[in-house]
Amino acid sequence: MLKIKESLLFSLVISALAVLVGYLRFALTPSALLVACAAVFAGTFAPNIDIPFIHLRRHLKLAVFVASFFIMLYIFLGMEGKISQMCIAEFGQANCSSGTLALLIVAPFLIATVIDIIIPFKSGPLHGIIPAFLFGAAVFVYLLGKYGLLASAFAAACGFFAYMIHVVLDNDRY
């Protein structure tokens, strides 16, 4: 298993390479390069969510609770207009309702609980090529409308690459 310091160093090296390639070869904007670096860091740490004793996993529910608490507090203090504006910008007017806002608060709790229940062991189902591909596809789809085809594909490839390298280094099965 890769340790936190190794994963951070690994992410920094791949991010530096991604910035070089993205800037020199594809002439991507700084914001697109920053998104690619974020995909690298997310891809490096995402496989470790299926390890029960990893620091990230132990505090997943707490992080979800704190984030949801602040969102609910924000809504309670009358700032839901800004959240609604972000929701409309993200999902469109037709798909943004009070149910969508409630789902944004409830869904993280459900996801964290499901992860805790179905993945109680080391090197679980997130350590493989299919989850790496799905991670890259999710990055691509999420960024496509905001950054265009080239920047989205580049960030997705960077995330997929970081995810797969983590899986290969972390697992003696490959």
C-alpha cells in the first residue's frame, strides 16, 4: 500500500509532468491545467477509499457530516439563494429544485455509509482497471461543458493515469 507521503510525492511528480505536457503540447489554459492536477490528486487517492484503516476513509463520514452541516447552516441563515444559483448553473433550471438541494445534502451521507458497509476490506473493488476507467469517464463528463473537449479529455486521461499507476504500485496482483 502506498503511504500518504509517497502518494503526495507521486501526485506532485505526475502533476508536474501533466502541466508540462498540457502547456507545451496542447497549450492549455492555467485553469485547465489546474483541473488536470486536481484530477491527478483525486485519482491518486480515490483507490484508497476502499481501505478501512486509511486516514481518508476513517474520516470520510466526519468530513461529509461537517460539509453537510455547513450547507444546512448556510441554508438556515437565509443564503439558499446563492446555493440555488450554483445549483442552476450546475444542473440547469429544470433540474434544480428544493429536492435537488436536499439530495445534495443527503446523498453524501448515503454514499459514505454504503462505502462503509460494502467495502470493509483492503484492496477491494476500487483497486482495478474498471473503477479507474469510470473515474476518468466521470472526470471527462463533469468537465466537458466547462472546459471543452481537449481540456476535459486531458484531465480525464491524467486522472485515469494517476489512478492506474496507484493501483499498479499498490497491488502485488499486477
